[in-house]
Amino acid sequence: MAFQVRPPWLLLLHFIAVIFILPAMASLPAPPSPPATVFDDNYVVAYGGDGYHMINQGTEIRLTMDRSSGAGFRSKLAYGSGFFHMRIKVPAGYTAGVVTAYYVASEPERDVQDEVDFEFLGDTDGNPTTLQTNVFVNGHGDREQRLRLWFDPAADFHDYAILWNPSHLVMFVDGTPVRVLKNLTSRGPEYEFPAKPMRA
Ligand SMILES: *[C@@H]1O[C@H](CO)[C@@H](O)[C@H](O)[C@H]1NC(C)=O
């Protein structure tokens, strides 16, 4: 008659285990992958969406550039904070004068835009692409920082992310923070921090 004295919480525990363990086991042996974000759900073409300069493959976008055009896209929504994450492989070979940019920016307004940039500065053949980051607040920039990456960003895909919350702005390369800006605006007007809603 042991089951009669079983405390009710034991039943609850068993229930939770089934709910959470069984779906996890059902997906073995392949590790569960995050739901795929399809381009058209969240992004729209900004320019060059002619199927040649921008090729939309659902969860991956290819951008090409020639003498007539490059291509760009942006998120449909503007965000007041967030973790913006993209896997990028930049063009290889002779890319001097070509800038591949991944950034979040507020609505284009003369002189008062907020913006956080990853800019990949192309170079002549054999010279590695340089990563430049920049932060604009109210149109004030002049905060460029250049970083020689510890890998060739044209050889493979790597993770580039921007974390922007009320206390920090952090830029990551493959999970390593490469730039941090603290929100110190309460200390005085000389401390600037992006505050306007931004689109990726
Ligand atoms: C920055 O911090 C101040 C308080 O110190 C806060 O009022 C403001 O909303 C913060 N900025 C952002 C963008 O969250």
C-alpha cells in the first residue's frame, strides 16, 4: 500500500519529468537546433534586391557587388534594446575600397542618428580585412576602433553580435567581447549612449 502514502508532490515531479525529458529524448540523436528564422519574416530589402545583387535563400542571404550596385537589407522592426546576432562571411580576394557593414541604426535623421557598426574594410589581395567598429550617438561619431581579427573573416562564417541593454553596449566576435560601452549618462552630458530605437 506504499502508493497510498506517496506524497502528492511526487506525482507532480514525475509529470514534469515526462513533459521535459521525453521531448528531449525524442529528438536524439541529432541535437535540437533553434528554429530557423526566415529572411522574409523579419527583414526587407533596402536596395539591390534584384536576385543578382541579393540572393535570398531563406535563412541565408548572399550579397554581391559589381560596378552598378551592391545590396542591403534591414529588419522590419526597430528595437529599443536587444541581442543582434549574425553569421557573416565577407568577400575574399582584391576587395580594396569595399566595405561590408553590419549595423544597427535609428531612423535616418540629419545629424542626430544613433548607430552601432561592424565595418569590414576590404584590402588588396593578400592583406587581411580589418574590422572597424564605430558608435554614433545623436550623430556624434569619431569613435572608430580598428581590430586585426585573429582569423581571416573571408575564409569562413563567424559570429558577430551586438548586445544593447540599458546598462551596456557590447560588441562580440565569436563570443569574445571586442568593445564595451557603459551607459554612464547619469554622470553628465559628456557620457553618450545610444537611446533611439534602432533597426538592424
Ligand atoms: C541609460 O541609463 C539611464 C539611467 O542611468 C537611463 O535613464 C536610460 O534609459 C539608459 N539608456 C538606455 C538606452 O537604456
